[in-house]
Amino acid sequence: MKVIIPLAGKGTRLRPHTHLTPKPMLKVAGKPVISYLLDDLKSLGGIEQIVYITGHLKEKVEEYARKEYDFPAVFVEQTVQNGTATAVDLARPYVDQPVLIIFVDTIFDADLSLVHTTDADGIIWVKEVEDYQRFGVVLTDANGFMTKIVEKPSTPISKRANIGLYYIKNWKLLYEGISYVMKQPANKGEYYLTDAFQYMIDHGARIKVVDVEGWYDAGKLDTLLETNRAMLERGRARKPAAVAAGSKIIDPVYIEEGVTLTDATVGPNVSILAGTVIERSVLRDSIIGSKSQISDCELTGSLVGDGVVLEGVRGQVTVGDDSEIHAGEG
């Protein structure tokens, strides 16, 4: 089996952090988002090659993937951001067998082992959501096979959202579908992979629809913080071996060794990376990077990068790497 991981996007909804860090490498509960996925693939087995479709800060993605994981890999740059079908088409020269396609805006709980046993032409994983108008939703027949994907429906024809995780056993028909889609007029400037799936179904393919247990968005600030909380609750929490007198930790938190707490209250749902100093401050529902210094602050719902200095700040902030804010100074 081959794996395609498209991750060329610029992560505009997570600026300023994505100016310097690729979105898939932002850390949730101390671990890069992409690592949750790659660790699942290690457990799955049977991976012959991963094709990374890169773009923004591609060198950092490639360096991390090669250093931390030993999957056979190739990196293909997507220079024009014009759709998911285009991204997957760039992997065409490397695909000669069934393929798992994973978009890395999210962390999911899914039974990927189904790829080893299914007799269907493919699998699309979904999650039931209430805000179905934001997503492409999947319709099925009585046997649980996909009949249609409808983008951002105005009426609740389905609440099973497409989460960007697919297994395609009939890879030849997939690429036939992509070729067809890319010959049609672009849909609002984009070519959608889901239209290629519709082509497959219209030509007799059976794509099984499977619900995931959990789906955690890491694509924008508020959902990234919610996902941090979920990962802490699901086993990623850790506390330092010792906490200095005068400081208090409210579970769950992820605090690496090498974090200094002085007269601080930290938690719940806070992650702090090594080398950061927190003094006379209160933090909750926030992610703090490494080697930062936070003094006399009260932060909630905040995302703070590496090497940041904050002094006297109150409320919610999002501050990129190597920035300084001294509240009250002219």
C-alpha cells in the first residue's frame, strides 16, 4: 500500500505561527500534529512508500519526516494551490497499488486496519457533526456504500462529514476519475478529489462509509486548543517530577521537564514546552512554546510560540515565535 499525504497549504488561519512553522508541525499536547498520523501508520504496517505533497516551508516538513520516521518517502512540491484532486494527481507517478490518502488538518481515531480486510473498492471515513453546513457530507445506500458527497448542504440531508481520510483499493479508477475532473471547468477555481470519488461511484465503484470514533480539528486557533484539551484527556498529559512551592497545577496539563514555574497557576488544558519560564502568572486553556518567558500574565485561550517574552498581559493572545509584548509600555 502507498500513502499520499497532501500538506502544501499555507495555514493562513493559524498565522502568525505558520509563517515559520508548517501547520502539520504545530504541536498539540507537546507532539506535532503530523506525528499523531505517522505513529498510526507505523502501527498499521504494510506501508511501502509515503508520498508527501509539499509546498509552504517544504524543507522543514521533509527534514522532520526523514529525521523522525524511517518510512520510504518521496516529496513532491505542489506549486499551484488549486484543489485536492490536483494534489493527489501529483502522486500519480508513484502510485501502482492501493493507496491511503490522508489530509493532515485533523487528528482522528479510526480503525485503519480495515484497509487490510475490505473487499470494497475503497473506504471513506466520516464523523457525524451538528454544523453540517461547514462540510462536505456523505450519503449512503442501505448497505452503507457511498452514493454522493454534497458540499456544504443548506438542509440536513446528512450529518456525516467527510474528514479527509480515504482508502482507495481501485487506484486505477481513482486516477481515471481525477483525469476526468481536471478536464472539466474548475469549481470556483479548484478541482475537488470528492468529484473523482463521485466519478468512481458513477462507474460502478463500491466505496464503504465508516464512522470514526473521534475527529479533532487542528486547522484554526480555537479548534487547535480544543484538540489540545482532547489529547490531554486521552492520555497525553504529563507533569514535571517536582513543582516549586508557591505554584499550582490543575490537571490535565502537558509540562515538559525544563519548564520553570514560580508562583504560577497552570491548568487545566495547558501545554508548555521545555525551557519556558512562567512566573507570577495564571494560565489556562493555552499552548505555550519552548524557551519563552511569561511574567505577571493571566492568559486563557492563547497560543504562544517559541522564544516569546510576555509581561503583564491579560486575556487571550496569539503570539508568534521570537516576539515580545510588555503591557503598559509606550
